[in-house]
Amino acid sequence: MNFRAGLSVAMVAAAMQFPFAVQVLAQVRAPVSEKPAEVSGDLAFGRFIALIRGHLLAGDELVKRRDWSEAYPHFNFTTEEIYGVIRDELHIYNTPPFDGALKALARTVQTRNARQYPKALEKVEEALGKADRALKAKMASWPLFQVTVAIEVLKTAADEYDEAIANGRIAHAIGYRSARGFVLQAGRMIDAAAPGLPAGNEAELGGIRAGLARLNAAFIAPSAPDRPPIDDAELLAVMTQIEAAAARLRPPL
């Protein structure tokens, strides 16, 4: 499945049905390309911070089950695959470097140090909080921006899920777990943003949450199942529903 190509076609159709969709949160989001790495500016930075949180969610759940070996890659990815991309932009967002905190956290998991783990995780979360506060200061509407970032996180989840599947089976469990962590993180962002959205967005939020509920049901198992819990067509339909609902959100007056 070429998920992003399919989603692009589906969203063109949605935009024809909902003309307002061509203005998707225009006040707070940068243009979105088919490849997530090409998203730029504040949106890209916000998405990378959210992806770190998604990996932490996936890894923390495994740590709590004492499944240290499966948890470690999620903590290692934050340094190996994400931090290097945003390192040179941290000063723009008044965020002190935190690669040391990420590496320390990964080491606690690698060495199965249950005693030091909570403190190491807290230091990373403190750094991510500073990044959030700097982003929030730049936004005309933080709730709308959070929704926009959450949508990008869901797209990345779909890509991870796509890559996890081969020959009708979950061939790469880590891709499934990453996708699950990103879905959980997107849901948390939507929940946090909802109270700050202006009145009149109830139907749109309902559409987003209905889509998230379907994704949560598909990714309910912490461990990867043998077979994909949601097929390509349904995943595309759910993502189209969520994006179309987000596109209709009304900005504050």
C-alpha cells in the first residue's frame, strides 16, 4: 500500500465535498507534502517532538511489563532517528540541548535499571515541555496547532504500520508498536486541545474522535498480532475521515 498517495487522492475528494478543507487550519500549519520529512517550520518541529513522545509511550508501556529488550529500540530511536534532525533548530525554540537526557534514558532501559528509569524519563519530559512552551508562544491558536500536529503524527503512524506488514502478516513488530505509540500520542494531543477549541466544533471533534476510536480498537494490543488488525482500505477511510473533520474545524474569532 502506498498510504500517502492513497490519502492524497482521498483528501482531494474530501476537499471537493467540503470546500473549507482547502483552508485546513491555514493559520497554524505549513504546507504538507507526501513525505513527512518535507514538512517544514514549526509544524515539522512540533511533529518531531510529538514523535519522541510517541516512542516514549510505546517504550514506557513495555518497561512497565518488564519487557526491556523490546522497549529499548523505542528509546534509542529518539536519539538515532529524531534528535539529530531537530538538534540545529533547538535554539530557535529556546530549547536547551537534551541529547544527554535521551541517551541517559536509553541507557537505563538497556541496562534494565528500574530504579533510575523514572528519574531519567522525567528529565526527558521536562525538556520536551520546554519545547512545547516555546512553540506555544509562537501560535495564534495552540489548540488548532496541536490538532494539526496530531494529524501529522497519525500519518507517520500509518506509514510505520504500512512498513510493518509483509505478505499479509505483521512482519516487523517494532513498526506496529511505533504506530501504536503514535496513535496514542495523537489521541492525547486531541484530548488536550479539545477544551481550548471555540464553540461550534463539536461535530468536527466527534468525527475526529470516532476515527481515533477505530484506530485505538485496531491497536489495542500492546504486542503485535500475527495478522494486521486493520486493512489498507479501512485505514485509508479512517484517516480520510479524521483529516476531513480536522479541516472543518472553526478557528477562534
